Amino acid sequence: MFESGFLGTSAPFYMDLVTFYFGILPLLMGIAIFMAVKKRYELHYKMQLSIFIITLLIVGVFEVGVRISGGFSAFMEQSNANATFMILFLLVHILIAIATVVLYSILIYSAIKEYKLKSAPIVKSHKKLGKLVFLGMSVTSCMGVLIYYLLFIY
């Protein structure tokens, strides 16, 4: 997990894995949303639930890996990026990511409650909240890939 990664940088394997996953996450979510557009709701549900669970697991791998690797400051030591900019960018990234995961959790819970348990939904518009979650995850993913670039390539 801490040996060299597969993207050809000095980043450890887990960081490459996390970056690759978040690089394709908007595409995966887009495909799942497309299933709903095509009225393939069961596949949409299964894909979104799987994406949600995998995303949480990947975030867990990332958090454990960063802590064991010495934290953000250990990665900053080898980077040419401006430390102040990186800290501010990282804070914005974290805020957007947390807000998005909270909204995604609400969306998933509401979908399970409404469609699987046949009870009253928690959110009025699954579609509107879904679009917001997709936007938040896409922005978070792009920012995460950019952080990787600034830490290990720039």
C-alpha cells in the first residue's frame, strides 16, 4: 500500500489508487444517472449504492494512508507548490467534499426509504438533490486530482 504507485510519480500506491478512482468517479456517476434517465431505476439504484459504498471505502483508505504516511505536511515537503495556496485549496476541497458526502448520504437514505421501504421520502426532489451531489462530487474529484498533480507532478 505504501510502495510506489502505478502512475509514475513519487506518490505511494494508495494515493495513485485514490486519485485514479476519483478521476473516474464523475464518469461512473454519470453512467448511473443515465440509467435513471433511461428509466432503468433498479440498475440506477444498485450503481449509486455501490458507488457510494466504494467511495466511502476509498476515502477510508486515503485517510488511513495519509495518517500513516506522515500527513499532508510530509507530502508538501517534496512539492514545489506554494504551501499557503495548497492549504487554502485543501480547506476548500475538504469543505466541499464533506458537504457533498453529507448530501449524498441523505440522498441514498431517502432513496432507500422511498423506493425500497415504500415510506415517505426525506427529500422533495431526488432529481434536484442528485444533480447537486453529482456537481459536488465532480468538483471534489477534479480538485482532488489537481491536489495530486500539485503534490506529486508540479
